Amino acid sequence: MFHHVKELQYNARVSKPDVRFAKLLLEQFGGGNGELKAAMQYFVQAFGCKKPYPDKYDLLMDIATEEFSHLEIVGATIQMLLTGVNGDLKNTADESDLTKLLDGDASKEEYIHQAMINPHFFLLSGGGPTVTDSQGIPWSGAFVNAMGDLTVDLRSNIAAESRAKMVYENLMKFTDDTLVKESLRFLMTREVAHFQMFQAALESIQPNFPPGILQSDPRYSNSYFNLSQGEDFNGPWNEGKSPEFEESWRYIEDPLQHVHKTKGLLEEQAEGTNRTENLIQKKNKLLSAQRKAEVDHATKPLNGVMNW
């Protein structure tokens, strides 16, 4: 059950109207990295967690609900930035300022120019936010990522919060309104907070690597193929130990020769790792049984009736 408290989570304010920045801010209203996307993504992901991971269900629902409140903040800010537009459009039949402009006022060209670069507000929405990004592309459910595996979904959410944080950071460069910047900084900060929450939730699930259940093939899990020409670079991604499995990276200097030598990698041998095929198959079975037992136990009907 949702309950709408009729005040904003953050007291968003605007110093003056700014139609152009209102258009940019639409990116966080109906864009692919915006608040509606985040709210719907965490909301959808939560359903599969309700029984086996009730604590993660609570986390996802809480953050999803907060994202809806952020959508309200963004929408309210856009509406304040459009102060005057809505009234002009509604009063055109009564010889309002807009009507006079269209009758030949010197400001007519500027008004038409604004309508051309901001058709959302002047032509389509009647002076209110639209569920699109800044280019007018409608919001889509395709923005929502939900794989059904909690370790995968939490990693996706960490990435989503990172992108949203950067959008707010970039938006702050395009306004000189200190009050708007205050709101954007609050929203940006909450993205950082959510990033840490999802990261902590991921760490509380063990094991959580690799994503999913099945382990990886030790013949190929630590190979780095040098597939580009020019100056080569080394780092912790191709030398030393891999961060998760702690296998020794194998640097394949000449991938073509190596592929030919191993007959298309079919005769590749595991090197630099303690993991064996037998050990991996045992882990696959154990983790599969563990995850299945968690879900089966959590979703077992009570007296033949399933309850949420």
C-alpha cells in the first residue's frame, strides 16, 4: 500500500523560470537513467525477493519508493522552471501576452524560437513535464533491468546509481540558479547513498561471484588476449592475481598463434589456478541446491494457500 504525503522529501526551490533548463531536467524525469526508471527497476526486482530474501525486498521497496519521491521533486522543479508558460497557453483566447506575440509583437520570434527548441512545454504538454527524456523520446519499460538473480540485479543497480549521479553532476553545470543547484546536489547525494546501500546488500550475499550460480571454466577464466596493435599496457587486469578467484593472469601475447596451437582453444589447459573441473562441478551442484532450497522453503504454501 502506498501512502502519499503531500509534501516533498526535499524543499525544492527555484529562483526564476528557465524553460531551456527545464528541458534538460526532463532527462531525470523520463530518461533512461532518470528517477522513474530507477523506481520501476527496484520495484520490479523486489517481487522475486519477497520470500527468499525479505530483507532485500524491504531494501528495494524502500529505495523504489524514495525514487518516486525524487521523481516528484524533479517534476515539481520542472513545473516551477516553467512558471508563466502554463498560464500563457491557457489564456490565449483572452488576448493574453502569447496572443499578442502571435499578432506581431517584437518578441514573437523569440517565443517561436523557444517553442521550437522546447516543443514539450509549448506545444505538447500544456506547460507541464512529460514522461520523456530531454530529446522527447518517451520513457520505456526497456530501461528496466531485472534478471531475477539478486546478485546480478544489485550490480545493475550500482551501475544505475552511478549513471544517475553523473547526470545530476552534469546538469549542475548548465544552471546558475543556486536554489536549483541545491536540489540537484541533494538528489545527486542520494544516488551516492543508494550506491552504498546496494553495495552493502551485495556483500551480504555469499557467495556472490560469479553472478548467478554456475562457476566458470578454469581453462579460460584467467586469460588476457592481446587483441590490439600498438603500445601495450599492463595492470591488475592482465598481470598478477585476478581480484575474485585470485588466479594468475595469463597474458596471451599472440592470440592467433595461441588459437591455432590449441585447435580453436579446444585443447586449452588450465594454468595459474587451483580450480579444477571436478571442484567446479561440485560447487555448481552445492550452490544450485542451496539456492533452490532457499526459494522452496520460503515459498512453500501454508496449509495449501500461498500468501504474500
